[in-house]
Amino acid sequence: MVDSGADVATRSLPLSGVHGGSAAVRLEVAAPAGRISLRVRNEDVSALSAALGVDLPVKPKTSAFANGRTALWLGPDEWLVIDEGNSGLTTAAANSGALHSATDVSHRNTAILVEGPGAVATINVGCPQDLSLKAFPVGACTRTIFGKVEIVLLRTAEDAFRVEVWRSFSDYAFGLLSQGALDAGQ
Amino acid sequence: MLLIHCPYCEEDRSELEFRWAGEAHIARPENIAAISDEEFAEFFFLRNNEKGLTYERWRHIHGCGRFFNAARDTVSDRFLMTYKAGLPKQQVPETGASEKTVETYEATEGDAR
Ligand SMILES: [Zn+2]
């Protein structure tokens, strides 16, 4: 990062320094990531997929990963695209030449990684989703509810999930996950 | 917990993810400036409030975000069927309840409107 003087605001990450988890579940704050909320009409999905370098999934509750980017189906014309690296997502989308709406929500969301044999029990403390591997296999994702806040849930492995949550709700989400992790660890 | 079938997610989901959004199949008048106050009140304020089979809009707000239509029995709270927004009013399959046999406010108390 360029040192441009003291008058530049320093970015403060939500959830910095928090701790939680138990013997059965590890809770970890995910690294900052680029994110866009993407709306695309049916006929333009392939153009946006090509521009972003990841195929936007059209099947409900599924995600796709390619080139460091994850595209999560949220609704029939809505996706959350997460870029682990230097983002450039809005520019890439703009280069598609197709009509779309891409809103940068990189700083709106933060993510909590929930991992371990008690991960399902931890999330189900506040989430009504059926998280059996049959109903919610690896790669499945959905917008849903966790306690009293909305989250986007992505299963990254059999016993690992990424919980995307709005940053102002992240204290609450982390607190409830911590409680769930303790309960799941018993 | 009540499970509601979302026609866009194509599966049953918890009621916690949904919001009720009023009576379905209410068409906005073509030329709303031309209608009388009574007609406007009828369109804007007055609802059937049926006891039994009723057609409602619901929104999968904490899921796919979509509005859809549902046929619901207000006595048993059962969702009889759900279908995508924009489709015409659907016939409810074999349930025992039908618009004819349903006891409405109008049938028992006269037309409130
Ligand atoms: Zn849905």
C-alpha cells in the first residue's frame, strides 16, 4: 500500500481481533475480499460469465468457482460474486458490454469461516436450513436467516462454511456463532 | 415450523425466510386518474379477508428475494400451492377446499363493501 500521509483514512476491518470457537468448531474471520452484487437478465448471463471469468450458475442454491472468483446464485437474476484477490470486478463486468447492474459491496459484507466437525450444529443454532450433505452439498449456497440477521451461506467443504454477513451485523453474527460453537463442542 | 415452497428456489423453505405481502391478483386500474374515489378505495384499501381459501402474495425476502403467489387456507394455515408471480390465478388441486364451499364474510355477514 502506498504511504500517502496521515490525512488518509485507515481502513478498519469489522471483527478485527475477535476470538471464538471450541474444540469442535474453528471460527475465523475471512480475509478482506472484493464483492459485487450483480443483477443480470437471462439473455446476458453468458456475456457476464465470460467477462468475469466464472460461469454464473443458473440453478438455485448453487455456486461456481474459477480464476479466484466465486459466483453465488442468490435469485433468478441475482448473484453475489466474491473475488479473493485485487477485485476489479466492476471493471470486468463493465467490459462485458451487456446490460447489467453491478454494485460494489466489498466493504458492506464481511465473512466468517466456520470449520470443523461441529460446523453444521453451530450454524443450525440460528439458521433453519437443512444442512445435510444431501440437501446442501459442498458448493451449495443461499441467502438465508441466522438468528435475527440475514446471511449468505456457502458450503466450502463437508465440514466448512463461509458466512457472509453485513458488517454492521457481524458482531451479532460472530457472537451467536461463538455460542453455537460452544454448544456444538459439548 | 411452517415450510413454504418457493417456486423460484424450487424447494420447501422455512417460514422465517418469508414475508406476507397482501392479497394477490389485484390489478391496478389502467387509468387511475379517471376512477372515482369509491373505485379507488375499492382497489386500494378494501380486501376480501376470506375465511378459507385465499390467494396471497408472499416474498422470499431472506432467500431469492422474489415475490410469488400462494393459495392458502386461512382456517388451517396450510399452503395449498404456490406459483410464480405473473401467472394467472391457479386452480387449487384436490384439497377439499374450494371457493364455492368456503365460508366468506360476505356469505355470513353480507357484503361489507
Ligand atoms: Zn426463493
